[in-house]
Amino acid sequence: MRRTLVAALTVHLLAGGALAGLVDDSGHVTGWGVAPFTRPNQASTYDDGLGLWMTIQNDYAPLDYPGGVGYQPSPGGSTGEGFDLEEMYVRPGENQVQVLLVASNYPSTEAVGNTWYLGDLMITVDDQDFGIVTSDAYQGLAPGSVYRLDADGDVVGLHDQSRSYYGDTRLRANDYGPDATIPHIVGALAVSADIDTEQRVGTGGVLADVFDYGGVEDGTHLLQYTFDPSILELDALPQEWSAQMTWGCGNDVIRVHGDRPPIPEPATFAMLLLGVGMTWWARRRSGHG
């Protein structure tokens, strides 16, 4: 394994500034405690030791693609590797939410006579959708911008060009629910360039890095999204949330979801314990304990 490039992409990073590099010389992701391609494939799950939700699907597609996995423009294998979404991690917190994506390419790749763009990060919190712009390459919006998505016209779908699954009406078995068409499973690709500017709720950060993990995994791209959850204007910690991304041809989708509130950060947890302790002591002194 060897380091090839550090690309700081986006500016508007949240407090704390940009990292010197998202990946160290051994391929481990700074501050995450993870190294891509070292864990077996798994559906969305929570790792107590790392405090992370994660989905890992190296050379795996969550959809039953025509022609099978590994053939363009499907992910995996040697010919479809350029479209692979490998791993996604989510670290939720009260003051900061981070999402880490491991992908084979970024922000676009040329193949089969077309250019395919990586989509924006789509977040759903308690049934409200948000989009975090990955790159200005596709729709021209500023990277890191966070938009509230209120209507179908706020987003664009798959690329309408040859070798895309745009308009594919065949039903496909999938990991996300009942059989459906590929465009339905993929859902929104990116925030529309025509979205109302008043739906922009704030700005996060996008940091990118590239690392050679060996063989077909050389040139793997890693993207870290960071945003303050307060910009989502939530009344309380979310009960349900999900994060999802796809490629513009619809060949691969990766999604991480949770069904319980984020784990309190250490300072928050300490305050909760202090509050419980003070309540108990007050009750003891008043004779009600």
C-alpha cells in the first residue's frame, strides 16, 4: 500500500479546520479507527467499539443487476470497479455529524462513452430529506452546501444517457425492501441546480483523499462530510435517520441507516449523570429517597 495524493476539496470546513490528510501512510483513516478493505462485507450495523454505524460492500451490489455484478456499468470486479461504492461510516453526535465514504472514483469517471458523476450525500432525518453537495461538477452547486429537500423537483435522478439504468422498468431484487425498479431503489442522485436558495440551511465540509490499497483498489477515493446537526433545525435528537449515495448511472447504491438516537457525546453523558445524581441527592435530603 502506498500514499499517492492528498486533495483537500471544499473549503467552508466546520470549526477545527482541515485535516493535514484524511488517510495516513498505512491507509488508516485519521480519527476514525478504520482502514478500508479490512472488514468483511456487512449490511448496516453499529460497531460499539468504534461508536460508528457502517455498511461495507466491497465488490458487492445491493441490487440484482442485469448481466450480473462486475460488468460495466455494474460495480465490482475488474471492469466495473470504477463505479464501486465500497464502504460508508456514520459518526452521529449532538454537535457534529460525520459521514465517511470509500469509493473507487471521484468526482466522475469516464467509461462506455459516457461520463458518470458521483451523487450528493442524501440524509433523511425523521422523514425530512436533506442533500449535501459533493461536488460542483454535476449540478454546479457549491460543495458542502446543505439543502432541505421539500419536493420532487428539488433533486435530479439518474443520468438520461446510454448505459444508464434511467427509465429501466424491470423489477429487481434488492437489499432495501420489496422488489422495485432500479431508478426507484436509487432514488435521488443530486440536489437540483434549480432548487430555491432559501432551502439552503447551512454549510458543511467535504474533505477528500486518495490512497493506493493495492491491485484494483489503487486510486481509492475517500470523502469525509462534516456538518453541525443544528442546521437541520431539529426539535430533538432524531429517532430515525439514513445516509445514502449512488452513481449517476444507478449502478451502485450504498446506504447506512439507524433507528435510535445518536449516542451522547462524553460531555453530554457526564452532564446527564450529574443531573441524575443531583436529583437523587435532593430526594435523599428531603426524605423521599
